[in-house]
Amino acid sequence: MARRKPPLYTVHDERGAKFTDFGGWEMPVTFDSIRTEHDAVRESVGIFDVSHMSEIDVSGPDATELMQRLTTNDVAALSPGTSQYACITDDSGIILDDTVVYRLDDTEDGPVYRFIPNAGHDGQMTDRWASHRDEWSLTATVDNVTTEWAMYAVQGPDSEPLVSDAAGESVADLSRFSAGEYTIAETTCLVARTGYTGEDGFEVLCPTADAEAVWNALDCQPCGLGARDTLRTEMGYLLSGQDFHVDTEPRNPYEAGVGFTVKLDTPFVGRDALAEINKTGTTQRFTGVMLTERGVPRSGYTVTTTDGDEIGQLTSGTMSPTLSEPIGLGYLNREVADGDTVHVLVRGEPKEATVQTPPFITT
């Protein structure tokens, strides 16, 4: 199957971007270098094309009930212009995906939501929402609008003045996880104070037809998925398909460290299973390690005690550009505590490491 391409693929190619396959999309992995792009976000501002993320609109009289029953957080708590992070779970409480749910302005037909599953999940989640809507006899429209929108993440301590300048008005009043409509490059855009880097930042959605004009108006260091990965790893943020996957890395929100997204007083799919897990606890937890010996931790590497007993496995790892230290994320047995010395088997060779709950840095 041919890879999908973002609206600005040609623009990025002409800029000299190197591309990688991500979730069935051909996306920029670097424009200059991971270090250059990472540092721009930590120290000033950078822009990511994240148009590979999925966008699904849900509207109608029963839209709130449908969203409430298919995501773990309390959708009913949202008012227009706000958003929340949530998980999508199966009947056993395993994470199918994580998402951000935006409540847009209501219409005469009822509330309107836009939720953002991860790359390549738009078809799956559209089908899931539509089939459950029909099963539960709810009145709601489910539209896969992924191809209608470009999405950019403007991230870094200087993101607010940049976006304000591009919009011609201040975005300072946007609080964390709030959103509003602003005009950028004569285009009405949805601007949200959200991100995946640990820095202050904004995510901007604009119509595909205006993608290049809006990108050019948000003029700063272009960044690829390589820097996005090092930035989120330093913060300990989950990567769908790697830190959890329904088949290869089945995890529930409590194991994955996102139990705060689970509102057990709401009637979502997987609620009963997660209520039981919440009572009994989990045997492992998502946490971090920092190597104290030379080596780079990677996904799939085994973690042991200093005596060689296996206690977990890494799901992500990198050399932290900010710290110049090798860091990893993964699932370790619950009894392993912060500060404990462990070994990470790097290509089969034990390397000493210290357990550290993320984030690894303070922003």
C-alpha cells in the first residue's frame, strides 16, 4: 500500500527534509539535524508538521454520550473551547490508542467534538465510533476529516509571541488545553495550547488548501519526527504503537502511568475491567532509566537486577540531547523504586543504570 503524504510533502522535500514511514505516512524525520531541532524547541521555538495525526469529528444530539462511552476521561466536563487527554480502551481495559478530545462550538443540532487519534488510526477509529453508535442506537454524525486538515505543532518558550504575531492578536489568554479560532495568513485556524514536547506550545489546525500559507506565517526552525521523539522521551510521554500496542505491547492506563485519564464514574468501554485493576493494582509500572555506563538503551532491551534477574523491558530509548545522557522508558516490576541500580542488556551486555521516574528534565 502506498504511503500517505502530508499536504506539504513537496515543500518539505524542497527544504531538504529526510523522510521516514510513520503510521503509514511519509513524514519528515529531520530537516537539519535532531540536535539542532531539539535545541530550538528547548531554547526558543520550532514547528513540526503533524498532519499525519488523525482528525475525527463527532456531532449531533448524542455526540457527548458517544464520546463519553468510548473514551476514558469525563467528556461531559468539557465546555466549548476546551480539551482533554484520554485513552481509548477495549473491554479488558487495554489501550487501543490515546487521544486529545476537543469540544468545538455547539450547533443547533447539538455539541461538536473533534478527537485526534494517532497516525494511521483514522479509519479504525471512525469505524469503531460508527459501529458503536449504531449498536447503541445513538443519534450522532461521525466524520473522518483527516484529509481536510493540516496540523502543525509550534513548540518552545518563544512559541506564544510567534503565534500571536502570526495571528495578529495575542494568544496569551489561551490556557493549557484550551482552544479558539484565530486568523493566520487570512485563514481561520483552530489554535490549541497543547503539545507533546514538555515546553509551552500550540497546535494549529488549518484547512488543507491553506496549509502552505499558514506554515510560512509560522516562520521558525522546522522540526521532524526525530526531534519530536527525543523531546517526548525526555518528558516520559507515551508513544502509541511503541510504549503501548494492543497486540505487541498490551497495557492498561494504570500500567502506562496515565491512570489520571480514567474516570471510573463514567460508563466507558473497559470501565469495569479498569475498576477491578484499580482495586488490585498492577504488577508493573511505566518508568524510566538513565544509563551510568556507555551505551544507548533501545526498545526491546531487557532490564535486570544487578544479580541478573529479569524485572522488565524497555519500550523506548535515546541519547538525551538536553542531558547528553542515555535514557530509556519501559515497564519495570512495581517493587523497583526510583534510585535503584539496575542493568540494561544493551546488545546482550549488562550496562548499569539508575531507575528514574520521568520527566528526566525540568521545563
